[in-house]
Amino acid sequence: MINGKPLGSGKGQRLGQFIWQVADLLRGDYKPADYGTVILPFTVLRRLDCILEKTKPEVLKAAAKIRDLDNLRADDELKLQRASQYKFFNTSKFDFAKLVNDAPGIRGNLENYISGFSANVRDIFERYKFDEQIDTLNEKDLLYQIVLKFGTRDIDLHPTAVDNHDMGTAFEYLIRKFNELSNETAGDHYTPRDAIHLLIDVLLAGDSDLLTNPRPLRTVYDPAAGTGGMLSIAEDRIKEYNKSAKVTAYAQELNDESYAICKADMLFKGQDITNVVQGNTLSDDKFANKHFDLMACNPPYGVDWKKVRKQVEEEHVRRGFKGRFGPGLPRVSDGQMLFLLHLVSKMRALVNGGHGSRIGIVMNGSPLFTGGAGSGESEIRRYLLENDYVDAIIALPTDIFYNTGIPTYIWILSNNKASKRRGRTQLIDGSAYYQSLRRNLGNKRRELNDKDIRAILELYEAFEVGEHCKILQNQELGYTEVTIERPLRLNFRTSPERVTLLDHEKTLLKGNVNLTTLKDAVREIPATKIFNDRKLFLNALDAALRKHQVQLKPAQYKALWLCLSERDDEAVICTDRKGSLEPDPDLRDTEQVPLGENIDAYFAREVQPFAPDAWMDRTKDRVGYEIPFTRYFYKFVAPPPIEEIESNLRSLVSDVIESLNGLTT
């Protein structure tokens, strides 16, 4: 309720708007970007106060029988939970009603009230650094005014007046307002709701059991939960699909403040907040050996994982495919594919009629193509595609995130695809489905409205090739990287220019070689003579070195004749001691042969006509995978006729000359 009146339809949104008016008290003393550091924790505090109001007398009775409230035993904590009828409680004599009746003692009383909460709730306020806000508000003579504003019936957050759904909606509104005002870093912990709605809708579109099961149970997990938007929207959408569904949310978040917001939001949703944990998912998985039905995540992209490199690499080596990172490790500069592997490791096995798991993850373009065959990124893609986990990849419009305008993609993964999708990957170009915002929010200039989300969802469900949808066999995204060699052809000469190179050859300078003697030996070979055959030249060189008693190590000897050589297409091909052709490393190249294609036939068609002396070194073959998304949706636009281009240039030149003439007159 607001001012004692029912909120009516859309009440969660209206409640959030009303609570945000508290910002009027902060204006001038706080920067707008900092309003949320006061409003959000006070909203949490008021909601908790209202929830616990009915059972507060019973909790105080139970608390009076406990000897040491500061060091609760497990059985004492259980007694207090039973008294409060929740998994949290407050043993302080204060509540908002008592706080507003003692203005002079507001600071001490408020601190006593917060310290009376159970540890799982105190943790929220500690992460908010709420004690610092109390000090600041007290110094600015605002503390009592804020408590009074939240403590009156103007903001009635009792469960009988505002249910968990509407409270969650109001809290989401406040989070969004907070992030809009601090949009320079909003994307670090806040994913736009329109992008989340699309991800969740596509994720649920493949969950047929959700509609047919009379009481489906779903676990939802986010390992980089931020403020909890993915989980909150997932729960709402699941219950829209099936009101009887029971949803249990799990979250892990690194950032303290985001974790506190997420924990509070899950509390308002009626979730078990012991399932919301703080820590680095990559180095300290708080849900090890646990698996989930649905997973959604927007991990940080373009952020390195140096801080956890030791732990990640140890798990990769020690546990291999029994751990999370067996398929491979991406480059240290970008850790988003580690989150992808982490989620895959949390999939439910398809046993005893289980429905498996589905994953939705937002990433930038890098995981699609970064890294050649054999790289960590390519091996991860190989693992996902060869195990048929990748269901669909959706290109989002640019400029829909708050802190970046770069292209982003939603990956949908499943270990229980529909039969028509098995062995295939669907690519959807959703980049044209958006509406422009009236006012930019940081880098966010566009949004997906309901119509756009519905259109993309229809493309996914139709599973038909078209202008905005491509369907590929998984094998089409793989290739064999074949090494192409060309023969080494050199001529040799002891000209002064080449001999001078010996002075700068590091391999010779490092050894105990007398360069003067070496040069004298080399000059035994006439400088005017050009050798087109390496064997003949080396025979002459060996004789000269023996004459001057110069002994060289193999590496020094090779460095010597390389200094005196030059590539020559007319020279005799160099061979090794076994008579095999010696490849020229500078002419070495690779070809990507699509999987399933005959490599010999490809070589005969694509290489030999242009390089008749080339051959393949099949000992170096490597299988790679990439997803060249834009290539499949590329549209050729013919340039204008040359006459039109010339006409435009003449017009531009004429305009420039006219402007210059105007400056000189």
C-alpha cells in the first residue's frame, strides 16, 4: 500500500516509483549515482521489519531464554527460526515503530536493531557497508528523516499488502533506477531486462515438460548473478508458464554490493537465501557437484582471469574432463568461455527419464571465432559441438547494453535437444529487431520490445532456414588445418654484402668463434661465383673451413650458410641427408579443409594448380572449430557505377574549391 491506499494493477512498479521519491531527501547531500546505497538497504530493512512484525513477540520470548545471543548454537538458532516462522529472525527489542519514537537515540537504536538480525540477514547489510551509510546520514542530519519516511504507513511493505512478486518487481525497479544513474559501470553487474527476457523466453521454449507436468520442479542457477535479474525474471516467467511450478534459485556473485542486492531480491521472492553465496565462481565453486535444470548467465567479457589462473590451471591439469575445464583453457585475457564450461559441467545427466538441462549465456563475439585449430578456444568449441550441446546462437542488436555497444550473442545449449535439432546448430540474426530509445542510457541506445522478442522467439521455434535463420550441421563448423609446404630453394655467394651479415649473427657471436678467421675461410670461395646448388656450396665451404681450422657447432654452421644464402626460384631444391625435400619455413602456409571433405581432393583442386611444387605435411594436421556468424548472414551490396563515383568526386572537389575561394576573397 501507498499512503494507506491499495496499489492496484502494476502495483510493484508503482511501489518502486513511490519508494524512489525518498531520493528527494538525499538531493544535494548525495550524488544521484549514490542514492541507491541508501534507498536499497532501507527498503530491505523495512520489508524485513514488516515480514517479522507478526511473530516478533514470540521471537523475543525465545530470545529471552537463550544465554548468549552473540554466539548462537545451532539448536538456539533453530528455536528462533521456529519462533519467527522464517529462516531468519531479529532478536532486538527495536522495530521501525520504536525507532521513530526516539529521534535523539536514532543512531544507536538503529545499529542495535540491525545487529539483532540473524547472521544470514546481517550479511546483506555488511555487504552494503550500511554502517558507513548510517554514519554519513547521521552527520548530515538525515538519518532520522529517512527512518521516519520508511517507518510510517506511507510505505507499507507487509506481506498482506505487498506479496513477494510485487515486492520483487518494486525492488527490480529500484535496482534499475540505481543502475541508470550510475550507468558508467552498470554493465558490470546489471544486464538490461529486455535482453534477459529474450534469453529466458528462448531458454524456456525448449522445456516442453514445463507445460505438461502438473507440478514441475525447476532449479535455476546463475554463477555470475550480479543483482539477480536473470534468476528473478526466470522465476517469474516459469510461473507464467505454469502457476504450479516450484522454482528454487541458486546464485553466486563476486561483487559484494551486487551480492547483497541479489540476496535481498531472492529474499523478497521467498527464495532460500542460503542458496545465494559470495565468491569467485572460477576459483571457488560454492555448488561443487551440484547440477541444475536451467542456467542463465551474463559473465564479464573482455576481463582477464589472472587472479585465479593458478587454481583454474591446476583444476584443468589435475582433474581433466572430470573437472570443469577439461576441454581447454581460453587465453588469460578473456575468461567468459570458462563460465561457459562451468555451466556445461552443471548439466543434469540424462538418466532415469530426466529432462536434462538448458543453458542461456550472453557473450561477445570472441568465443565464436577467436583462436585457431588446437587453441584453447577452438578445443572448447570442438567439445561443445562434437557433443551436440550447442542448440542456437542469437545475434543481438548492438547498443542494447549500458556499458558497451559491441555485438553480443546469446548462446543456448542443451544436452537433450529435440529430435529435429540433433546434430545441428541454429544461427539467428536478431540484430535488426530493436526499437530506439527516446533517451540514451549510457551506451544503451536501443531496446527489444515485446514484439521484437516475440519475432526472435518465433524464428527459434520455427527452426526454418530463412533470411534471419541458418541451420548448420555441426560438422560444417569444423575443419582440418593442413600444413602446406613449399621447397627451399637457395643460391649462395660470398659477396662482401653477405659476409658482412656475419658480424650481426647472434648464434655466431655467442660461441667462441674467431670472426676474422671465419671470414678469411669464407673468402677462400670466390665472391663472384654464385652457387645454385647447396650441396656444391657446402662442399666448397667445408674445404675452406678445414683449411683455416675453423670448427663450428651445428647451429653455428647453419647460421653461417644461411647468412650467405638468398632465396632463388631458379635454384636447385635443397634436400636433407636422407634426400627428402627440405621445406622453406617462410613459404609455409595452412589450408582449412572442411570436415567431411576429402583432403587429397581439396589439395589437388585448391593448391596444386597454383603451387605445383607444394606438398602436405599431414603429421601436423589439427582439427579446429569456429562459428563465422557474420559470414552466413553477409549480404553483398554492389558499389555504385564508376560514373556515379566520378560525378560525386567532381562535385566534392568543386565544393572544396568554392569554399577555399570564399576564404581568400
